[in-house]
Amino acid sequence: MKIAHQANLSLAAILLLLFGTPCGGAQAGNWIVSWGASQQIPEPGNALPVDDLRDATLRQIVHLSVGGPTLRVHISNAFGTDALHFTSVHIARPVSSSSSAIDPATDEALSFAGKNDVIVPPGAEFVSDPVDYPVAPLSDVAISLHLDTPPARQTGHPGSRATTYYIHGDAVSAANLTEAKHVDHWYLLSDIDVLSSAKDSATIVALGDSITDGHGTTTNGNDRWTDVLAARLQADKKTHDIGVTNQGIGGNHLLTDGLGPNALARFDRDVLAQAGVKWVIVFEGVNDLGGLTVQHPVSQQEHDTYVARIIAAYQQMIARAHAHGIRVIGATITPYAGSGYYHPDAINEADRQAVNAWIRAAGHFDAIVDFDAVIRDPQNPDRMLPAYDGGDHLHPGPAGYKAMGEAIPLNLFKK
């Protein structure tokens, strides 16, 4: 037995000399998500014209949460129907969050399995090789990618609240994309992970709809409630190794496909597959509640059945997250009386109250964040406080998002 053991060790040593350290074992530390965006099929009004993506460079600026010395970038063809060829992908530090200009001295090519180009199969994403590229917490990075052929079906994130610049030709290293077109959507880019040496480093996933995605926030301003939370985590030495990834999709539902796949359908990709995830904040349901009667009234029985289905969806998420050791934080659904889109009545409000009562009740979620209590008007609790209302009585404005982000107890994430 001893001789066989020594032979095995010798073989392992020879393989190590020949091929190097096995893949995935070269870096010491924990990979955690520093930035992310849920992928979907852009609706026609938010998709780029096909010819604009032929022999095209896209430069996209994203705002990180946690920093680190090493990173990797995820590019996505999640909803593509054909393989997609990225001929080059670069990272650089942008001059500002609202310009296509980069600092050329910081430009660096990313590789995939040791090559500068990569073919991503349909329905898949690819993670770049790790690159030593120190990034500071709450800083911006620019990801520039070049496509030779446009995707047969696009993958992206329309609700970026950040500007993407695009131009024909391979200009991934250009200091500025002069005469570029621009649009406030992201495409083909899903996550940026950083390598943390801290033993307790981890990621918070915010799973939600447009109120998480940031409808009504400042374009290129990074003032979503998740951005406020990320800044607070960085300011506290007990939580500064915790990243935040915003997995909100505008118009998203728990039970049906809206804009993007329903929350249960995307739970594996947008929550369980995220690097280093330890907590998920589930803030979904207002589009289900409002959408039930957006076309016509329904019976009380249908209301009751729908509320029960929403609660069952939460239970599914809790069970699936717990199976992966992830704690689930439930967020109460915020008021939306006066919404011109949903026109909620007293029965819709009763549904919201019933769902929120279940969220608040002990023994369901591991913890709660009471967003309803934070932004409702005490005098009219079915409505948002006017100072927090973004104007449509459904989405908060920047002041409301700030209040939400500041209301989340950081001790939920402290060891």
C-alpha cells in the first residue's frame, strides 16, 4: 500500500510539472460578485438594430460594490439561439461614468481559456480567466467587447440606468469612441466577480422588479437602493468584504413572464449560481398583485387563490435557497395606490396587506426588511409618502430609494 501511495504521489508530481496547477485551484480566496445584472431578451424597443451589432464594439460602464486585487468578467449569450463570437473583450478604467473615454494606461485584454476570443454557445455564458486588475470598492470599470457577427437573438439588460456606447470596428482599446452611438441599456454582460482574501467575504443578491432595478433613479448616478446598501456596507469595517449584485428586472413577476422570465424561472441563474452568495433579498410581488386586475376585475376567490400562489412562490424560493445554505430575507411590498397603470382598489390593497402579513410573520423568511413601513404615508398607508414618490405612485424617486437602502439593518450581514 505504501509503494502504491508513493507511486500515486510521483504521478501527481509529474502531472503538475507538465500541466501546472489544476484549473480553479490557482487563486487562494473567495470569489464574490461585485456587480451583476439579470439577463433577458430585450423587447423590440430596447434591442439594438441588427446592423449596429455587425463588426461592432460596445463599451459598457458598470459600478462595482466590493473591491479586490483580481477579477473575472462574465459575458452572456443566455437567450441567444446561435453561438456568438466575441473576438476581443477588454477592461479599463473610465474617465467618468457618463463618457465613453477610458484611461488607455489601464486598458487590459481579457482572456478565455487562454485565448483573446471566445465562442459562447446558445443559452450559455462564459467567465473570463482571472486577471490581476486591482479595483477599489464603489469604483467604475468599462468593459469593451467586439462582435464580428450580430447575435441571432439578443441578450441584455434594458434597465441599466447607465449608458452604453457602440461603434463599428474593433475599437476595444480606443481611448474614446468618437462619434459613437449610445443607449441606456446593457448587452451581453452579466457579472463581474472579485477575489477576496477575507474568510467571511460573501455576496448579497437583490432579487426584484423595477423598484430594485432602479426605475426613477438617476441615469449614470448609481442611486438605486442596492447602491445605497453597497455604500453603507463599505463604510462599516465589519461588512466591507460583502458585495451586492442587483438582479432586478423591470416588469418582473413571481408567477408569470413579464419583461424577462418570471422570478421562479430565473432563480437558479440569478441567485443560486452567483459567486459567493450567502443572502438573497426577495422583493417581488407588486406586479403580480397589480397585474391580476389590470385588464378587468376578478372574483374574491380568484384574489384569494392568487395570494396563495404568491406565498407558495416565496416558499419555493426559501426552500431552494436553504438547500444551498443561503439565507432568505423577505422585503414587504410597497404601496401603489394611485398608480395610473394598475388602478388598484380596496381588494388589491387587501391582497397586499395579506401578502405583507405573511412576509412579516415569524417562521417564514430568515429575516425581513420592511420597505412598506419605510416609504408609506402614515396618513394614507396605501400610498407612498409624497416626498418618496417618483411621480407615478408606484416607483420611488431617488429620495425614496435612499430611505430604503438606509433602512436595511447591516447586522443582518455581520458575523
